[in-house]
Amino acid sequence: MDILLTGATGNVGKEVARELRVMGVPFRVGTVKPGKIVQIDANMEIRRFDFLDPTTFEGAFDGIKHLFLVRPPALADVPKELAPAIRAAVAAGVQHIVFLSLQGVENNRVTPHYKIEQLILELGVRYTFLRASFFMQNLSTTSAHEIKTLSEIRLPVGKAKTSFILRSQKNCRRHSTARSATRTHR
């Protein structure tokens, strides 16, 4: 088992886990609350992993070559909260990091995603940056209140344009998120 999936309880992570299962690829899920994830089959292993708890790093990264990295929304201080885990992953032998980043992040240096991408580049590990755009699910969650009360979506993008991604099993498979995580696996 050489793939560690973070963010497996989120919208994208769930679909990556589902696709890895469909492909028959063994993988490990790293999560703060292992009891909240149901082990579906023998190809999936669950281990405790917490970006804020270095004692969980060794067990999570043991034998891992490929890391699917999702930044937890509550963590934004990259040097303090995320860098230690990313550095530990590479030190433990991770050879490829697939990072769910943001569209246009290369031009937005204040985002945690930019800082994570820079750290990954500095570490010299193989990487895939998935620079996702705006997920349509945000229309019924994150932006729902603005849409209902203001009849608009307010984002700090000036006059920039964006596209919307519909996160679904079919769509995630089409965009090969899991396949990116396993490209060098097979």
C-alpha cells in the first residue's frame, strides 16, 4: 500500500477514494477521526493522521510513495500547521504529491495553497497540482446565503471570470483525479 489519501471525508476526497476502490488500487486514508470512516474493503486502510499532531506522521507515512494532499479548510498557517507534515512525508519516502490547489493560485501569493505549492517545489519531490476552479456545490453551501439575500455571488476576484465544476462521481472520474494520484503507481 503506497498511496495516502487526505481529505477522504470531503467532496473531492470521497470521489478519489471511490475511484481508487473501483480501480482496485490499495490505498490508505489518513484522518483525524478514524472512527468516522467506514472501511469498505481490504484495499482500503485507515490510519489516524493529524496535520497538527506530529506523533501521527510516522504511522500515516510509513511505506507511502504517493500522497493525495487536501488542505483542511481550518488550517491556513502553512509554516506552522502544514509544512511539518509535508516535510515529514517527503522525509519518510513520499516521492509524488498530488495537491488539490486553486485555479490562478500562481498569481495569488496570499493563499495558503500558493505557499503549499512553493513548499512542494522547494522540497524537490515530484508533484501534480490540481488547480480546481469554483465547485458548483458551493452555490448551495458556501454562497447560498449571498444568493438568497443579495441575488449575487461575491468573490474577491475583481472583474475576473471563472468557470464552475460540477463535482460528481462521473465528473471526477472524467478529470482523472485518482488516476493522477496513481499514474506513477502502476
